Amino acid sequence: MSITVGSGDYTYEVVENWARLPPGWSFKEIGSVGVDRHDNVYVFNRGEHPMIVFDRDGNFLRSWGEGMFPRAHGLHMAPDDTIWLTDDGDHSVKQCTLDGKLLMTLGIPGRPSAYMSGLPFHRCTHTALSPKGEIYVSDGYGNSCVHKFAPDGKLLKSWGGPGTDPGEFNIVHNIVCDDAGWVYVADRENHRVQVFDGDGRYETQWNNLHRPCALFMTGGKCPVCYVGELGSGMPVNRDLPNLGPRLTIVDNTGKRIARIGALLPGLGPTEFQAPHGIAVDSRGDIYVGEVSWTNWPTFYPDTPRPEGLRSLHKFRKIPPV
């Protein structure tokens, strides 16, 4: 019997054990996921094979990036069939072809800027492209800002700083753009998504989110945003229900449309540990990558990690009746 989640037009069937890895391979955990125009799925992970590619049925196609990415974090699929990969352990962003050829590097690999200097990069987290091809980088763990680059890689401007006021950040963890050029930033530890125009001017913010971690924005005039919420992060509230981890679907004003996940973390088919990356394919199916290996001690400090800790979910969209 199939398991369904979500609600209304955003109802899904859980697809268990979707990805078929080669024997002996492991994701360890997943920084981010992406889908190309053919609905092939790119899994940017922290195992021995940083980029693993599957078809939409979960069949293994290829891998690449070995020795290239110390700590996979962010992935953005560009409309020109290239892929932007953000590595917070290497303090750099790399643009690659879909088979792994390096095209451009932003930042100096292995050389972070000074902590909280506002200069690119110190543990950068994610990348987004404007409709004009400008590059936005969220930066990240060792900075509290967003950088905007021209398509040729020239730095145009930066904005932000540590704090809680509009335009300030407390771990700027993810970033997306819509087709109108608005920029949406997951301000994780401030429990909000901030919205800016293309030049970094604050517009509004979405609240009622708990540690928003992953973002995916659909295209079109009425975009929908998928938000992965990381859930509780402290011993004092790790057993408190209804804080996540979970996946929340909102419209472009931040109004909730649907939600996937349980009241508490878990290993069941409808439960999450640490949603960290989201992608949606052309049919509306959702792929969620988790950093379960890193986050396990947060929820279960006295329990050893189980073998084969799950880090990838697929939810197949059920067409509206």
C-alpha cells in the first residue's frame, strides 16, 4: 500500500529506496540535489564520489568530482546546462558542465577570507542566478552576507552583516531567485526567509519557519517555494514537537500551501532528520537530500549512528483529480 503525504494539489506518494547506488558506494550525506532538463538527478554528496547522477527512475548513470570537493554544500542548475557547486570546506564556487568539466571558479580554493570580513568567501553555502545571468552567493557560515557577481565572475556588490534587523543575517544558508529577479535568502538561525530586489534592497520576510535550511523556487508568474526546515538545534528543545525537521511549500508571498514531515525527527518514510537540499523535476516530483550523518548527534546524542543512515528522499507528485 502506498504512503501519501502533503495535501490538496501538493499531494505526493513516498518512493522508498529510489536511488540504486553501485555496490559498496555510499552518499554518506547529501549537501544538495539538482535536476536537469531531462529529469536526471544530480546528488552532491560528502561520500567518496561527490557528484552521483541518476535517471528519474533511480538508475545510476555516472559520477564525477572525485578529489575536487572537500565538503559538498550547495548546487544550482543553470538554464545553459551548466551546474554551480558551492563548497563550504573549500571556500569556493565552481561552475561545471553536466559531466564535470570545470568552467569557472569564484573565490580562491582553500583560502578563506577573514572571519566576518564581508569579503568573499568564508564557508560559502549556496548559489543562485538572476534572469540576467548574474550570480548570487550566500556566504555563509564564516560571513553573514550575500555577494552579487556579473556573469563573467566580476564582483558587483555585497550586502548584509551579522544581526537580526532587516538585511542582516545569522547563518545565511541558502539562496534562490525567481523569474522576476527577486532574491530569497534562507536566514537560518533567524528563523526566516528574507526577500530582496536584485540589488540587495530589503523587501519583506517570511516568518513561521524553524531554521529554514534548503530552498527551491519554481519558475513562472506564480512561483512556488519549497523550504526545508532543519528542526530543533538545542538539547533543551530537541524533543519539542512541531518544529521540524520538515518540508514546507509556500507561495511567493510566504503563505503556506502544504507541509511534509512528522511532528518529530525520525527514520520512517514520512520523517526527516535534516533536510539540506531540495529539487523538483518537470513532473513535480520532489527530491530531498539530508545531512543526517552530521545532524544525528543533535537528536540522538547517546545513540550510535545506524548503518546505512538514509540521506535521500523522493516524493512522486499525484496529479490533481
